[in-house]
Amino acid sequence: MTDTAARRRGRRTRVESADTRDRILNVAREEFSERGYDKTSVRGIAKAAGVDSALVHHYFGTKEQVFEAAIEVAFAPALNAPEAVAEGPLDGVGERLTRFIFGIWENPTTRTPLLAILRSAVNNEAAAAVFRRLVASQLLRRVAAQLDQPDAELRAELAAAQLVGCAMLRYVIKVEPLASADVEQVIARVAPVVQGHLTGP
């Protein structure tokens, strides 16, 4: 085999590997969304992706690591929240952050995978640990870094608790009248509380 042919074959192999990895990840996201963490298996993901389960382990490792890789992509839109915090003065940060988070939840494309993440995290400790790690390292610490306040990490966590709690009741448990309330009305009521957590005394 010539050097040129070897290079072409190497490039083709890398592209095929990336395609296979992406396919496994997309299937894993769908499986976790439809079945939840407990009822999803590496074997089931492999079967749906048309690969051997050993290949899933090769690319991602354990089931927990597959879940983390799958939800990291699904959670990606929320990771822009620190930029929403930094876009203007601190006295408007509560509304900016609240509006940003509810914007993600109101969009069906981003809401569906988030629902799967929350359901899995509520029902399974391994999934909850992955969710905590992702939220703490990639979201809350970055939000806290934008605040020039004492106890910034605690403030960010309290604001997140407010927003996640509202999301759970509105989109997961669907408690009325919150579930069907106009989103602008919800934002108007929640934003001052989030502002208080982030910048209050």
C-alpha cells in the first residue's frame, strides 16, 4: 500500500469512527429520553445503534459515562447561562437568567432532552450524581464567577434551585395553575426572587 493510500484509509477510518461514535451518542440520548436511566442498558443502546456493546464501552466506558456524554450534549444550551448573566448590569441579572432558562424549557427541541435528564436524576442516584457534577462544574461555578458578591456559589445554587424547582413543577409534574400559566407572568414573578438570591443582602 502506498503512503497516499494509507493516509486516505486512515482518514476514512477516522471519519467512520466519528460517525459511529455520534450514532451511538444519538441513540443513547433517545434511549435515555424514552426509557429513563434505569431501563436503559448498554446492550440496548448498542443494538439500537447497530453495533456491538463492546464498541459502546470502547468509546464511552460505563453506562454512567454514556449517560454523561449523552446529557452533556442535551444540556449544552443551558451552559450559555453564564453569558446571559454577564450581558448587563447586576441589577437585571435575575430577569436575564430567568428568561434565559425558561426560554430553553419553552422550546420543545431543548425541553425534551431536559425532561429526560431531570426524570433520570430524580429516579436514580447514579444519574443524579452525573447531573450534579455537570451542573456544578459547568454551570453554577461559571455563574458564580460572574457575581461580585460574598457567598457567590451559594447564591448561584439558590437561584438554580428556584429555577429547577419551577421547571419541575411546570414541565415535569405539571402542577396547575403553574403548568398552563403564561410564561411571561411566571418570569415576572420568579425573576425578582432569583435576583434576590443572586444580589440580595
